[in-house]
Amino acid sequence: MPKLKEIDINYEQVRDLVYQLAFEKKMALIKEIVKDSRYQEDFYRFTESLVRKHNIPQMNESELDTFLHE
């Protein structure tokens, strides 16, 4: 994990801090994160790897909605 002002941080600590935020603050944080182009690239790379790993076929919107809610 990266160092923040010379303090070692880990995922659980970040998660616990985010859980303490009010809903509006969580949403503001998410909006800031997804603005980052690197996040978008990593997100698409991750989802594409899931598609390959689980052999998920191409689907239109209604098929995907049905698939996700089964």
C-alpha cells in the first residue's frame, strides 16, 4: 500500500474510514474517484478480465439485466 505522510495504511483502514463518512460524503468521494481517467481505464480492464475469466457472453441491456438479477 502507498504511504500517506509517512504512515503505512492498508485497505482495512481506508475501508473503515470510508464507512464512517456520511452518505453524501461517500458519494462525493466516489464522484471524485471516478473522474480520474486511470480509474476508468483500470475499471474497464478489470471488468474485461472478469468477462474472460467467467466466460460471460456479449449481452444487450435487457439480457444483462436478467443475468445480473438471477
